[in-house]
Amino acid sequence: MAMTAFRPDIALRSDVLATVAQISSGVDATMVAAEVVNLKKIYNPSTPQAFQALENINLAIHANEFFTLLGPSGCGKTTLLRILGGFETMTDGVCRIFGQDVSHLPPEARPVNTVFQQYALFPHMTVRRNIAFGLEMLGRTRSEIDRTVERMLALVHMSDCADRKPDHLSGGQRQRVALARALAPQPKLLLLDEPLSALDLKLRQKMRLELKALQRETGITFIFVTHDQEEALAMSDRVAVLSEGHLQQVGTPEEIYEQPQSRFVADFIGESNLLAATVTRVDGGVAEFELAGLGSVLVNSTDHLSRGQQVTLSVRPERIALSRSNGQCRLGPATVFDRTYLGNAVEYHLRAGGYTFTVRSPRGGLRGLQDFAPGDTVQLEFEPNAARVLVS
Ligand code: ATP
């Protein structure tokens, strides 16, 4: 069977580049591609089943962005995507696409296309016909359809499979056809509702790279929905984290991971030690915190803090160091109660006072790192820039 692996590293052919230029023409990266203002969604309003799925969402997605809506099941991300696509009505608010108020426009009148979780290709049609179908419905001329289909096939590296039917394709190939079909009418905005969830882990990881490359190459704004935080961090230019219908934080993957603004984000994205602490001293951009029964730590903070204030410190497991020594300015003593070997790291679980800690120590490196066993008594330490102060 001919391999048609999509190779983001290979330079695209000039006819494909022409398509890319055509797709992204007239779109300036400083434009706002999609915007919702004071968006509210109540399902079944005025009935006993009324349910508020989205509350006062304000969000601006830039042109050419790979933007991800991330959150746990039921947080409202699909509802928001469906509202952008015109498949769901809003209870209140405004929805704009490239500056145009589309709040009351049906899906077909929006410059938007959607790739759903189940890619729903027509099983009786070849790959080529599947891609052509939408263009035919739009009344494009035969020659334009043929030209666009060839270019789309090349763009997703499926030219060799053009005459096969979907049940003769792998899951990843089917997903690429679904993408080609969605890209063919040259939407300015592509909405993707968990498009990788039907694929196995290996293929999903591969398709992440392909999707990211496709977005960069076409310049089309992608709005991607997932509950998988690893997927969101790996692919996105920016991520919006949602919880129970509320927007928790919008930022680059680094900002979301390194500077979570709430307990929810610190806990949902990666892992965090969330430590109750009391402010004991504030000195410029550094504050001192007491951890009950454990000692005090210094943390960089620009928040307005006052002495005696109760806060939560969020510290990632990989930012805490363990040592046997009884040096000053460290937290402890802590007792290791579990050690898990992870290959490239060792994860320790520790108890110290009323706190439990998770610490991940990398393996290897030039200096051999100390290893610990359950029952060992150790000290904990982290740099002032390793913790986030969460005041809410
Ligand atoms: P998932 O990851 O499970 O798909 P999600 O974050 O995409 O979840 P939504 O599908 O947007 O969540 O649903 C948000 C909330 O609105 C959920 O509590 C859901 O039960 C509710 N909901 C969704 N559709 C309807 C509907 N048609 N009628 C009533 N409630 C609904």
C-alpha cells in the first residue's frame, strides 16, 4: 500500500503554495478573526430544565492563530464552538467573525467550516468526490472544483489515495480527508471539535504535528476544542481554559502552565502542589510565606499582599528539590511515603506537617541526583520564582 505520510518538514509544491496564498489572502494577522462579547447561553430557558452552559464570555481570537478551547467534560467548550459556527443560538451577547456581526446568521452564511469529532465522510464516495461534494453544493464550476480538489489532496498528502473509498483508509487518512474537505471551500475560520479523539494515542500524537503544520501553512485561523491539556499545550498559539461555563484564563501555553491565575487552572493543567500559606513579610517584589509547621519560603510576587493574608501557593512537582541535609531556609522535615520510577524521572510523594507533596526529580544529567526511598526523611526547597501566589 502506498504510504502518504504527511511530512510537515518537506517543502510544499508551488501549486499547493498558491492555494495556501489564496486561502489566507486578505487576512491580516493583526485582525480579530472571531470575537464573542458578553456571551451567555442558557439551554431550555424558562423551563424547570433551564441550564446555564456559558456565562459572560468575552474572547477575541486573532487571525492566523491556532486557538484552543480547553476544559473538562461539560465545561461548555462545544457549546461555544457551536455558537461560533452558527449551529447553536446565544441567549445573550454578540458574536463577530472578521468584524461582521454574525449573531443571527445561519452556519452556511458564515465564512466558517467545521470538522466534527466523527468525521462523517460519505462512505459510497471516493476521497476525491468527498472533497468535491461541498464545492459542488456551493455551485462552483467544474474546472474550479477539479483544480481545488487536486490542490487539497496535495496539501494533506492524499493524492495517492484519491480514488479510494473511506473504508479503505486508515483513521488518520480519513481525518486528513475530512480536513481537506473542510479546507476546500477556503473558509477564513476552521472550527475543530475534538477531531483527534477517535484516533489511537500514537496516531493522535502524529496528527497533532500535522494539524499544527497545516494551520501554519494555510494561515487559516483554527479554533480547536479538546479536553486533553497535553494536546492543547502542544499545538496552540493560545489556549482558553473553561470551567463550568466560565472563562478561567486565556494565554500562551507557557503562560497557562507557568503562571496559572486560579486554583482550577493550576490543578487542571499539569500537576501542582497547592499549599495553604500565610503572608509574613512583603518586601518589593518578594514576599515571605509561612507554611504551618514547616517553615517559611520566599516567593516572587507582584500581587498586593498584606501581612497575615491567607493564600495558596502553587508549585509544580518538577520545581521542588529534595535533599538529606539540614540546611537553613528549607522546608521540612518531610517523609517520603511513595517512590515511583517513571523512566526519565522519579516521582516522590511526601508528607510534611499537614501537607502532602508531589516532587518529580529528573534522572540522568551530568551530576548524579540523590535517590530516596519510602521512609526517608528529607528537606524540600524551591526557588522564589518557582511558586505562584493564588489569592482567590
Ligand atoms: P464534552 O467535552 O463532554 O463534550 P463540553 O465542555 O463540550 O463537554 P458542552 O457540550 O458545551 O460541554 O455542554 C456544556 C453543558 O451544557 C453540559 O453540562 C451539558 O450537559 C449541557 N448541554 C449541552 N447541550 C445541551 C442541550 N441541548 N440541552 C441541555 N443541556 C445541554
